[in-house]
Amino acid sequence: MITSGKGKYRVWLKREKIGDDLVFFLGGGERTHIGGVVICEPGKPAKAIRLTGHYDDIVLQPIAELACSKYKTKVVALGGVHVDHATKQEIDLLVGNCKKLVERI
């Protein structure tokens, strides 16, 4: 598992192999949840599912796309990060921390 950030802005990413394929679980903030799912196959555009009221697919998509390209296999990225009553600055910090995870895949 890799992490980025501190306190309620800490996010984490866990990788699991399923046969030759990969699943990435994203969580953190004050409450981990499933807010989105992104599926990526080599040579095809990613497919994102956004659950109502959530925007987690925005940070999940780069995870799935980079891992798919790097490892040349099917990838599913799912999860979500939540901070109660987050301001725009807090959301930007969480998104930035998620981007740091992508750099370490």
C-alpha cells in the first residue's frame, strides 16, 4: 500500500492481482467509500462509473489508465475519499495527494 498526505487529507492506494489483471483500491480522508469505478483495457478508452453525488472517478481514471499502460493488462480502480463539508482548497489538496499516488504506481 502506498500513501500520500497527512491527517484527514491522507489517501492510500492498495494493489491486488487477479490472475494477470490488477485491481486498485483507493481510500482515505475521513471516510473511505465506493464513489466510482474505472475499468481500463490495453488499447481501449477507459470506462468510468460515477455513483450519484460522487466525483471519485476523476481521481480513479488516471490510476487505471497509467497502470493499464504501464503493466499492459486490464485494470479496475475503485473506491473513494471523503472529508465532511470539504472546501475547494481541501478538495484540491485531496486531489493533489491522489495525483502523487499516481506518480508512484
